[in-house]
Amino acid sequence: MKTKEALVEALRKFIAQRSGIDYRNYGGSREAFMGDYRQILRDGRDARELLRHIELRDSITGAMLEQSLTGRLSYRMGAIEYVTGQYFPTEYRSAVCRALAECLWHWLRYGGGTFDTSADGIRKAAVRCVGRGIARRWFN
């Protein structure tokens, strides 16, 4: 079992890494490049905000956080590993956002003080918890 602090630190380090986006992969299209670049920046801001909310909640345990790291994300030997689908720079931070949103969803549903545990009730609680923009992007 990993501690919550170790998982949070590994996630923080994973989010903070440089994306490695390469302009040459966009065939000279500045518009396409900047569209992806802005999305990478927004996903980074969202991931840091979601991680902050998880870190602040004492009732979210390391086991809950680790359980949400499924699919392409995993925690091994003190670091977060990600299996790339198509293009790492555009995927890795959004994968973290999905995992953190899932963790917060389960916390809201099973002990986060949400009385309405329907999907709509949890979405409303997510708006109160992390704000409208992040809730709209990651709690759908």
C-alpha cells in the first residue's frame, strides 16, 4: 500500500514534466500546434487544481487515490508511469485529470458530504468542490 503523500508527490512530479510537444509534428501549422499547446497548459492547470483538492481532504486515502490510477496510468517504484495511446504530449495530463476526477467522484459519492448521490447530485457537488469549469470538463 502506498501512502497518499508519496502518490501526491509522484503525481505532482508527473504533471510538472515538460510535455515534449514538437512543432515539427504539426506540418508547419501554427494554429494546430497552438491549439494543442493551449490544451496541454489547461490540462496542467486542471490537474494541479484537482490534485490540490485531493491533497486537502484527509478522508481521501492513499488506497482511494491509487485505485483511481487505472488504465494507462500506474504507480510503480515511486513514480507514475503512463502508457501512451497516440501522442504523449496531448494525453498525459488529461489522463491524470480523469484519474483525479474519478477519485473525487468516489469521495463525493461515498463520504464527501453529498446527500444526493445521483450523477447529477455528484456533478453539482463537484461544482462546489472544484469550480464550474473543471467540473464541466472532468465530471461528465
